[in-house]
Amino acid sequence: MSLKLVIFDVDGLLLDTERVWQDVWYDTARDFGIDDWKREDFLNVVGRSGQPVYDYMEELVRGRCSTEEFMKVARQHGVERLERELTAKPGAVELLNCIKKAGLPCAVATATSRSLTEERLTRLQLIQYFDYICCGDEVVERKPSPEAYLKVLAKMNTAPEDALVFEDSKVGVQAAWNARIPVIMVPDLMEVTEEMKSLAEEILGSLCAVQEFLQGSGI
């Protein structure tokens, strides 16, 4: 691989946000009296945003509360918790330093809005590692559409085969694969399926393992 660009997802990969959101959804369901909610229900929206999340929520609440109100309350509680509890994933800083030392440009392709993405990366002193950031409110189609990744490639003037993506979710891996960019999966909450194995170049257990993999590959 003639690597010229590294592209990262953010939530669940660089930032430990998905566990917070999983707890928030569960707690919000209990607050609304939805006692058959399972923590695993959240896994079906990991990496997604917008209308697909709303449609899935409609199926889960089944008219027992307002979907709009549920999502409003959950979003408010989640943002408040992340203001207090946000942390980088283990190995994130070390990995970004390793890539920077190698002289490789870095970019972000995330489903999260620009305002939240920039605020969180700035708060954890990670934003300076990235040459370009593409956010969910800057694309028409969300992951698993390849639009965000194609936009990054165009901005960075890089061919798909010369880039490498890191993702934690099924839809993210699918988006990178749809853009024809090699992708390494670092699962967070999701169990790895045979489909994910077929799409990803490698599946690694942590960002620390990613650093070891890159160094072993001569990067």
C-alpha cells in the first residue's frame, strides 16, 4: 500500500462516546416507562444518524411515548453527560502522534455535526492532528453512503487505494468499502460479523493494536 492519507471516524473510535449514549438511551426509556428496552437495542443505530435513527426509534417506542420527545430528552441528557465524562479511547493520542511522526496527513469523516465534533476534539486536544474534517451536517447522504469519504478524498486529492480508513461500526466499514478505500475495523460495542470480516482489511482490538500493526507494516 502506498499510503498517503489516514481517515478516522470519531465516535466510538477516537472518543469513548458510544457507551455513554447506550446508557442514556436505556435510562431515558426507563424514564418514559418503556421497561422492555434492552441495552442491545442501541447497537442497531451505532454509526447512524438522522432519519434512519428516527425510524428505528418509532419501531421501539411503538406509540408508548412521542418519538420526538424521547429523542429530544435523550439528546439533551447525552450532551450533558459527555460534557462531564468525555474521554479519548486508550491509545488515541499515541496513534495520532505515530501517524504525525510518519508525516502522513490525517482527516475525519464523522456523522456527528461540525459544532460538536470540533468542540469535543478541541476539548481533548486532538483537533490539531487533522488536516481536514468532514461532518454529518455537511453531506446529503449519511453512512453507509460513501459520500463523506469521497468528499475527504476529493478535498485531500487522494486516490482511494492510497488512503486508509479506521472505523468502529458496521455502517462505517460499509461506507469506506463503498468508497473503495481499505478499512481497518476497531470494534467498540458491536460484535464482529462475517460480513464485517469480509469488508475490512483487518479487525483489531484496540487503537494500541492499530499502532503496533502500522509500525509492523513499516508506517
